[in-house]
Amino acid sequence: MEEPLKLIRKDFLPRLAKYKVQNKTFGDRNSYSKTDPDATFMRMKEDHMKNGQLKPGYNVQMATENQFILFYTIHQRPTDTRCFIPHLEKLASSSLPMPKTVIADAGYGSEENYLYAIGEEKEPRFDFLIPYGTYLKDKTRKARKDIKNVKNWTYVEQDDCFICPNDRKVAFKKYQMKKNASGHEQSYKIYECEDCTGCPLKPQCTKGKGNRQVHWNTVFEEMKAKAKAAFECEEKTAIYGRRKVEVESVFGHIKGNRSFRRFSLRGLDKVHVEFGIVALAHNMMKVTGIRLATFIKLIRTKRSWRKSVVFLQLLYCFRDFLDSPLLTTI
């Protein structure tokens, strides 16, 4: 008995304490760096080895207007989808006013983010222009003709069922609740085909061995329809087109022109301060550039105005000289 107890005291118990500390450091993440416990391993766009290597880093979220950084947050989550709500919650708790319209790319288009934008009350928190992940894919000819895409099937509202391309009934079976990584519950309606036996389209429709099942998220499909309808408006499409020169150019200036590609400090609080200095420098250089461009424009305007005044004076004198007689006879 002494040997097992000695092994437990010297090996098992210290390891158990070590694992508890590591689990506390993890939090809701699945990784952390030993040199910087606040950093999470993420896939970076700058993959020099071309092998998808994971590197410890932070996810920076910014709110911009006219290429000025109005607000920023630092996150430990690699995906943008789960950073949307915390970013706007921190913005709401600050002294800055909430935006009337939020424009973001398809990486933020999720059911949870759409519901947050709409809000629980009758009036939405803000208007949004956020496409969902498969928005561009759904617009292609291939997606519109794909027989396994349920959106191309006929829906019978009275019987609450779909009619597949082989004219077979796909009836409602049950409700099912699912939780995503952030803990948000999603309600699905499960439909199942009455019989897929001998169907010539089954290899193109599903890879499953049994009957074809459809998991239909009613709430998310409604949100996607609303987002799609917003992009059918030419005015809103033009507004969304400005996002490329708004946020992307700011990141381009910081990473490309300013050569700021990695943090020098470690720890969430220190990284937050470091990027705050970078954002402040960016805004100051932006103001300096605008004032310099305005000053140069003013100088050019004054020079052209002076040249025009001198030219008019010379022309006026030359006209007086032409009006006077060359020979005077008395």
C-alpha cells in the first residue's frame, strides 16, 4: 500500500493540480500559449511554411468610419462570428453612441448575430447589412440547379412537407434543439422522405444509406431571407460596397504601410494598450494627411489665382497699348 500512496502523492496529485490550473487558463478556449497564456492558437493568413501552421495570437475587431478607427476590441477567439456580440456589447457600455447601421462581411452572418441586431423588443438595436456565409454561393447557377439543395424543392405549406425532385413527399418528422459552440440554442425541424428506395436521384441527393433527411432552421432561414432582401436594394448594395475601402484599407495601412504585423507585448491588457497606440497613430496620420492635402490644394488654388490676376493685368496693359495710336500727328 505504501508504494501506490507514494505514487499518488508525488505523481497523481501534482498532475491533478496542474490540470486544474490549465483548465482554468483554457476557459472557453481549446488552446493557449505557454509563453503567453492569454493568446490562443489561430491560423494566420501569413503562412510562410504553407502547411496551415497554428500560431498564438489575438483577434482584433475594429469599428471604423471614413477610415478612422472609432472603437476596437481584442478577443481570444479565432472566429469573427463569436466576436460580433462581445464587440458591440463593449461599444454599448462605452461613452460612444451606437451606430445606426452595422456593415460586416459574411464571417459575421449567423443566427445569433442576426437575432442580436434585431433585439428582443419591437424596435431593432440597429440596422444591419451582413450577408450569410453561403450568400454568394446561393446566387450561382450551379446552386440554383442543385437537386440536393432544399431551397430548390417545392414546399407545401398545408401539409408542411417538401416535394423532392423525384416527386416524393418529404414530410415533417420532429423538432430538434441543438447548441452551437457559444451555447446558443437553435431549433430545427426534421423532415424525412417517405421512401428513397430505388430512387435514381439518390446518389446526387444524399450520401446517407437511409432516407433523405432535411434539417430546416426556420429562424435562421427567415433571417437569411431578410439579409438577402436588403442586398437587393441598390442603395444598400452601394453602401455595403464601401466596406472594402473602409475597414480593409485600415488593416492594409496598419499591416502593409506601417509594417505592424505582430504584437511586441504579451498579455491581453498589454496587447490592448499596444494596439490602442497603433490606432491612435493611424488616426493622427490620417488627420495629418487630410490637412496636408487641403493645404496643398489651397496653395495650388492661390497660385493659379495669382497667375490669373497677373495675366489679366498684362492683358489689360497690352490692350491699352493697342488702343493707343502708333503715330501722332499734330
